[in-house]
Amino acid sequence: MLLNIVYVLVGIILLIIGADSLVRGSSGLALRLGVSGLVVGLTVVAFGTSTPELVVSLSATLKGNEEIALGNVVGSNIANIALILGLSALISPIRTSALLIRRDIPVMIAISIVLSLFMINGYLGRLEGLFLLTALIGYLIVAVSQSKAERDKEVREQFKQAVPLRPQNPVWLLILVIVGLGLLVLGANLFVQGAVGIARWFSVSDAIIGLTLVAVGTSLPELATSVVASIRQNNDIAVGNVVGSNFLNILCILGLTVTISPSTVQGITVIDMGVLLLTTLLLLPMVRSRFVLNRWEGGLLLIIYIGYMVSLFR
């Protein structure tokens, strides 16, 4: 038990350091390459911070623990919106871009609904997995092509305020990104290993482990990255990171895991999917209001998350 607690504490430290390194490196590269902060959040940062979910879900699936793999994806998406954006908005109200409201959040809502429909028959097979992976490729092509055609001056100004204006060696920036990703993966693995060990000690089911401890543990990179970005007023990364990670959790991580190993839907209830859809649907009207996610809205999201956690352990 003591060793598991040490794993959790060390994992948290590595996650915080890794998130800061990743944000600094990716922000600097975005300025040098002329890529918008929103696209960086939706691709580079999101892929990096979603790596723990991918590793954990693949490992759990290959070991026959499908409940952990599916619970990890569903629980992480709930935590990304209700916990991470809720906490980030409490720290500092988050401004959002028109592109997020016009394209990315509606797409996130659509794929969440598609996932719910796929799960109705209690089985996720290779056909569903291939569909999700194909949708991911299509979305990334559209997102990157549109970003090249659009130059958001406001986003650029936000990055100029958050990143030192002196020229930085792109090799050093790349090293920061790589080191950050490495620390995030290592920290998340240590955290999850310790958290799962503690949960097993108390004889908690695989589904509950996936929805709670594993989901929150693998979402810590998103939490650390978005909180750091929120503190630095780097709004596109704070929100784009969460939205992009939710895309990847469903389209990439779940798509890849069920393509490799089709599985039955066990341990995930109607309540779990209902909370996922509720938080996803709530986000759109919240950010549409003056393009800002306010503190009271962040507080509401946190209350929903706390209530959901309490319901799981009743």
C-alpha cells in the first residue's frame, strides 16, 4: 500500500513538470511555424496528453480487462469537461474561439452520440473501430487544412503574451516537447499503477476503477496542461486540449482498441453514458455565452462531476 501511495505522489509531480514543458515547447513551435494555438491544442498537445489513455486502454484490452479500457475512455471524457474545464474556469474564466463553437464542439457532441448508439447492442466490434479511426483521419485533414487558411490574430497575440518573444532554438523547443511527453507518460503510468493498486486493495470493480481512478489518473496530463495554460491566459490550448483529447479518446484510443480486440460493453451503465452526453451537451451553450466559460459555469461542471463520483460509490 505504501509503495502505491509513493507511485501516486511521484506520478503527480512528473505530470505537472511534463505538462509545463509540453505547453512551453508546443507554444514556441506554434509561433515559429505559424500554426494557430487552437490547432496545437487539438493535435500536438492533445495527442501527447492522450498517450496515457492509449497505453492504459491497449494494455487493459490485451490483458482481457475490457471494463477498464472502456471505463477509461468514458470516464476520461467526463473528467476532461466536468473536472478539468470546470477547475480551469474557476482559476480564470476561459475565452473560447469561434472555431471551437462553430466546428469542434459540435463534432465532439456528434461523436459522443455515435458512441452511445454503438454501445446500445452491448458490443463494440472491428467495424465500429474502423469507422471511428476513419472519422479521426477525416477530421484531422479538415482541421489542419482549415487552420492553414485561417490566421487568428487574437490567438497569435495570446501566444505572444504567454511565450517569451526572444527567438528560441527550434531544436530546444522540440526537446521540450519530447521531454514533456516522456514525463507525462511516465508520470501517468506511475500514477495509474499506484491508483489501481490502492483500488484493488479495497476490492473495487474494474468498471469503477476505469471510470474513476484510471480515468482521472490518465487525465492528469490534460488537467495539468489546461490548468497551466489557463493560468497563463493561453485559452486556445486550455480548451482546445480538452476538446482534442475527447476526440482522440473516442476516435483514436477506443477505435484502435476495439479494432485490435472487439469487446462486449460491460460495467458501463446508462447513467455513465447519460453523464457523458450531459456534460458534452452543456459545454456548447456555456461557451456560446459571450465566448467565455465563466467561473460559475466551471463551478456547475465541478458540482456535476462530484455528484457523479458520489453516485458511483453509493
